[in-house]
Amino acid sequence: MFAGKTTALISAIESIQKQRVVVFKPAIDTRYATDAVVSHAGKAVPAMGVNRAQQMLEQVTEDCDVVGIDEAHFFDAALSAVIETLVGCGRDVFATSLDFDSWGRPFPLIERLISRADHTSLLHAVCAQCQHQADRTQRRTPVVDGIMVGGAESYEPRCKTCWRPPPQTPPQ
Ligand SMILES: [Zn+2]
């Protein structure tokens, strides 16, 4: 979040020429638009909001060459198999994600994706409190009944010193 990963995704997508691209985003992420991936600087590419990873397979057409996925950590565990299927069919897949959840725990799904990726790049945001390098995500709204209500606006980047885990028990 705020580390420039959506900007990096948009740059990668824009650099692709003469190939058909489809970009997916979590339907929960409605910060700037429901039908586009938008960076904090306002750059945008069209994107389709989906609730479940499996829906990506239903939406990818025969002539699609490249698949972009923004905020991959919001998706369910099936995303791993969905990406394997897409890559197995000859598609290139670009995905962005956070690496730690609100409790500072690595996302198991993302660890799995990183271990299988051909290329990864780690981007750092600036702590919203002290301006040092941030490597944690601060939850800004309460966790209700273990459900992470709200989209990306419910989070901000923090360094380890300024970061506080939510008081609620983390969902399993
Ligand atoms: Zn800080």
C-alpha cells in the first residue's frame, strides 16, 4: 500500500504492446474506481472487479495473452491454482500484493505465489507516522467478528516502531 506497486503494475501493463491484456482487482477495492486500477498518482488502466479468484478463469478469453492482478492478498486461496492454470495456458501473469497482514503475519497465499514466481520485486512505502521506511500495514478500522470489513482505505503503511496490531484476535 502506497509503495508504488499499483504504479509498477500499470507501467508493466502499459509497456505491453500488440498483446491482449485483462486486469483484475478485488471487487472490495473501490477506492478510486470500480472498473479500473488507479495508482495514487492518478494513472489508470481498465480493470474488472471480481470477488473470487475462480471468476478470473471465467473472464479470461481465448485471445488474452497477459493477465494483471492488483492487490492479490485480498483474494482467496484458489488464486494460486488459478494463476497456475493461466500460466499453464501460456499467459503471462503480473500480480501485486502486500506481504504481511494486519497482524504482521505473512499471507500464506502470497508466500506460495512468491515461491513460484519467475520474478519478484519488493517495494517499500513510507511510514504514515514517522516517514521512515514502512514494512508493516496498519489496520485503521475495527475488525468485526473476524471479518476484514472495508477495502484498501482501511489501511496505511507503518514502520515496525509505529505499527500496532489490531486488538482483535486475527482470523485464521
Ligand atoms: Zn514509523
